[in-house]
Amino acid sequence: MINLEERNRKIIDAVIRKANTVCPESLALIGINGSFMTGDFYEKSDLDLLILINDDRGWQLGCSMIQDDLQVGHDIYCTRWEDLQFDANYEHPNISKLMDSEIVYCADEKYQEKLLALRQKAKDILEAPFSGEDYEKAEKELREAEHCYAMAMLSGESSRVSEWAGGVVYYVENAIAMLNKQYFHYGVKRAYEELNAMKKRPEKLCDMIDHVVSAVSAASVKEHVTILMKETTAVFHQVKKTIPTEKKPIAADIIGGTYEEMYSNWRNKMYLAASTGNRHLAFMSLISANVMFAEISSQVDIGDYDILGCYNPKDLQQTAHAYDHILHTYLGEYRKGGVSERRYTDIDAFVTDYLMNRQ
């Protein structure tokens, strides 16, 4: 292992010497990350470095190569300050380079102070109580997993199914880490160890992942990736229920005009769909109405409305009546909040009022 330490020192020294020659103001600092920082290295481990550069000239320090005597490949790449600034916002769980790198060279003390400030910013986020914003960050990773899942299910070739299933596994792992406000300290070799230590996760998360990566057919991959997605989504739903919601009370300046808009956009379409047997019109109208109700409900406490529960493809008249009932219920909440709908006996009454109203 002494040879590995000597090799690592030679690589680091070479980067410093080259920086002094070709871009003396570009290199800010160097840190050791990965297995040589965590102690997980073995004879084939390459050296993971944080080579932090100040400007584009610093890209000259990057290099990929293969060391034949040890049969080890090295990827010596550079990192910009902008990358670490993004990591400090904790938008993803792969921030060990920022948080854990052991600094072995620093061109100026100000660079180390800047790095430590970014670490502290991330640390403050990680240590703060779990919030709705944190949930949304985790949910972004889940949405990526959902996309990969859909593509896996739609794919026919085994290699394509496996490719997208790999995306599911990657983003599910990220999503669970974000749901726990954790980041991955170690490499892929110890991923199961880190995931199993997290509290908010499916009970047999790593077993489910292992079933995905052990599947030998496209059908089996799809089966196990479906189980993984269902269990992960269920955990997200459970966590979401624990997050306090702060919705504003109903007020005219927030929801005024929305009842009239719902009436205008979809009520008559529902009855038209019923009279003409147009299931597509009925269904898509309810989809649009559901989007509007969800948007309002995310801001204001209007109660719960099962819009899609109205739909009965075998009885569109019943569907129209069910939507009417929801509108009537919403109108009741409307009025409870002191909001009155605008109604006119005819268009002339509207025109008269419209022209007189200066607000």
C-alpha cells in the first residue's frame, strides 16, 4: 500500500507542478475524495481528487490515463466553484466531494475559507428540520425514477429494459437519500450499507433493488422494478402526510371568479358529452377540471374533491350530474368564504353592470 501512497503523491505533485507552469492562477486547491479518503481502497483503486479551479484555463489540469504496471485507470478531472456552489444547495445527494474531501493542497487560505463556507451552507440545510421544500427536492428524484420506470415498461428489448431499470434504481436511491436529508458518503460498493441505515425507506429496499439487478429476463426486470416503484411511492405518500400544510383561508382575491370559470369551461361540455355519447370530451374535461381544482387546493383550504371519481364511461349523464354536484359543493365553500358568484338574468344585465363597474 506504500506504493499506492507514493503513486498518489506523485499524481498530486504533478498537478501542482503543471498548474504552476501552465495556469498559475487557476488552481485553488486539491482534496482527496473517494476510497482513499474513506479507507475503502484496495490494490486496484484509483485516486479520486477534488481539483478545484478558478477559471477555464484550469481545465488543462484534467487528464484520463491508464497505469499499465498496476492495470489501473485514472480519471483526473477538474471541478469549478459553480459546481460546488450548486452542491451546497443540496439539490442531489451526491455531494461527498464538497463535504468530505480531505484538503491536501491550497494555493491561498481564502480558497479553503470559501470551501468551508460552502460546506457550512450545505450542513445547515441538512441539519434543519424536514420541510415541504425538502420533500419537493426528494420528489424531483422520484419523478425521474417514474420517467425511467415508464420507459422500462414501454421497452421491448432486454437491454433497453435494463438500461431504464438502472435509471429507476439510481433515482430511487437518490430519492430515498433526499427523503432522509442524507448524502452518500461512500461509493457504490457500500450503497446498500448506507441505504439500510436510513429510516424513511421501504422495509426491504435493498432486497428489492437486488431483485431488479438479479433478474435474467425483461419480464422479470419489469416485475421487480414495478414492486420497487410501488413501495418507494408508498413511503413518499406516508411522509407527505406528516408535513404540515399552511393553506390560506378562502378569500375573494384568491379564488374569486374560479367557480364561474369552472362552470364556463366544463359544465355544459359534460352535458354535451352525455347527449352525444362523447366519452373523450367528458373524460378530458374532467382531467382539465381536476388540474384546476388541484392548483386551487394547493393554495387555499377548499376541502377535498374527487373529480375523476365522477367519471362513469357507461353513464355520461350520471357523470355530468356528478360534476354538477361537485360544482354545487364548491359553490358552498365559495360562499362560506364570503365570495359571491356573479350571475345575471341576461346579457344586457351583464353589460350594464360591466360598464358601470370601475374596479
